[in-house]
Amino acid sequence: MQTIANPFGELTDMPPVKETQQLERKAKAAKTVLGSYDPSHSWLKSCDAMGVQTIQAGYVQNPTGRYKKDAENPLVIKGSSRRWYGEQACTRKDHVSPLYERKESAARDGLKALFRPEYDGKDLIVISTHHQEDTAQQISQSLTGQYDVTRNGDRIRCSVRVRGMMGH
């Protein structure tokens, strides 16, 4: 380990460059990614070995004009459909709140907004919960399957299996 100053001027321990590169290669070589997903009508939340993501669930369908796309405001393309998610999208008059959408379809669409480029070619095992057991089962069935989407310009093809989906 070596001590360096992070962008905030705080001292932090960093692994040597060679060790970091080895860890990155191992992560790319892994075929399975384990993560959690919390489908909500207000926030999309996930956590995996790469970190935590939280994105506002509102979106603009087929956005036009200028818009910012980044990790917190992703543009997700599936076929001819484009959805721009996040805080920036939610400030627009034409944004859609998923509050009145079916929970399972909103969960499947929201999961795509949380995909990382590193998921391409991987099998994702997702652990998720919902407070109603029948809805939890429907969400589990909805999330399971093959995905082929483009998120912020990165094409991501992966499969998703759900484990641990239950009412709580």
C-alpha cells in the first residue's frame, strides 16, 4: 500500500498500480456478478462489488434537445425506445413518474438504468426484496432473463437470475 492524497486533500491508502491492475483483470475475468437491487417507484438502488448506485426513478421517454447523461442520469436505449433517468430528467416538465406503473415492469426497466459497462457478457445474480410476497414473486419473474441494452453509449448484454426475492 502507498499513501496518497485523494481529490479532497485527505490522505488515503492506495494499493500499488500493479496490484490495482491485477484486481481489475480478475474482475473482468469473472463471469458472475452478485449484487442487490431495491426496486422502488422513487429511487433505483443497487449495490455490488463495484459500489452503491442510487438514481431517481423518474425518466423522460425519448428525450430531445440538450440533456446531461452520466452515472446518475443515464440514457438507456432498448430497441427504438430511449429513456433518460435521474435527477436531471426529473426536473423536466415532460418527465414520467413510475408511481402508477406496474411494479414488475417498473422494476425491470429500472434495473437497466443501473447496469454498468462491466456487466457486458456476465451473468448477474440479483438479490432483491419486496414487502408483499406475491409482488416479490412477480418482480422476480420479470427481472429474470436476457438483456441487450445500451446505457450511456455502452452496449451491455447480460443475463439476470434472481435469488432471495421474497416479501419482508
